[in-house]
Amino acid sequence: MEELSPLTISNSVLGDPTVLLTKDLETYTLYRPVDNNIRTSNEILDFLSKHFKIDRLKVGVFNLKGKKYYCYQEIDGAAEFDSWNVFLWDSKRKFNQFLSPKTLFSSFLVDLYFPLFNGSKRYILAGKKNQFAIHPVPENEFTLLSFEPTTPAQLGMTLAGISSFFKHMKNDLLVYLEDFEALNHNKLKADLKYRVSLYPEVRNIYWNEMQKCFDPEFMNYTNAELKNYILKL
């Protein structure tokens, strides 16, 4: 994680710094002091995002009064992706304003095939071509990682507004699923195991949960759930 050197720091009503403005004029919010769960989980999430080509808001660390804080990037105009935003893609023309919508589908696949963090928040970054990015703080708020399988319905993929987004690309979704599964291989498993091994304080607990993601029965079941979801779009 990049060490941040802010130009300015804004304070909350409690007198604690909450927002940093960097020399590159990027804004970051202080989240909380870095601990073993944050270090390890961030390593895993960052690696999975890069491996499956999913954008993620930037993170950094900032030293304050002897403590190292985890910080995440704030982007003006970013809006959380949910079914209420359906007006942004309610026609094929509007849908075409999204850059690489495959990345959104891939982000859901990560949550389904690696159900370790209770899901992720997804953001729309407004521009000439709208883009997607994953928020760097997972839904489990960096509590101890736990393998808890989920479904497309539990992730909100079956909501009418979100289903309508994927209907625009229904003919490509099976190919995207195959592409994803081709990258979910034994080398990925080995790479993740190596990264977890760098954190001896939690490596045994984390790997005991992570290796369940590569169980053939679980992977086949997840594949079947997704094919059924695509078929019903």
C-alpha cells in the first residue's frame, strides 16, 4: 500500500483527521488503523482484482501519532451501483455508455467464487464512458475472513434493475463465465497461498477458509447457479 503524503487534512467534529488531499490532488478518507486482518485481506482483494481485471478504488496508508491508518480513495461523482440506477441503462443506447461492462459481471463472479468477505460495494464512476470500480473496504469491514457461500439472488443480481443491465449482454455472459473460470486455476490457488503465507499471524486461519473456494463440488455448484441465472435473464 502506498504511503500517503497529504497536502492538507480536514478534521471531523471530533477533531480527528478524516480526509487527506494528496500532492496529486487525490482525496482519501481515513478508515481505521491497519491491523493483521486489514493487511491480509487487502492483499487478497488487491490480487484478485488485478488477476480478474477489475478496477478497485486506490488505497494507501498514512502515519498519524504513531499509528498507520488504512485510507481509501474518494472520487467526485462516484455513485454506488444498485437497481435504483436503472435509468442509466434502460435502453441499449444508454447501456453502451458503460466502458467494459464485463468488469461488473466479473466483480460479481469474484464474490460468488470467493465468498470470503460478505461481498463488495460496486461504484459507477461517471464520465464520457461510465466505468465500474470496487470499493476497497469489503462488506465484512475487514473482520476475520470466513468462507460463506452466497447466490446471485443474495448479491442482488436478480433484482429487476440489475437483471436488466445484464440482459443487454446476455449473449456474452456464458463466454465471460468461461473466461473467468479459465483464470480460476491451480496457479491462482498457489499464488493466493503464497500471499497468505506472508502473514504468519493469520495464515493458517485464512488459508483454511480460502482453500474451500477451490473445492470442485463448490465450483461446479457455483457454475450451475450462474448458468441457471443467465438462462433466466
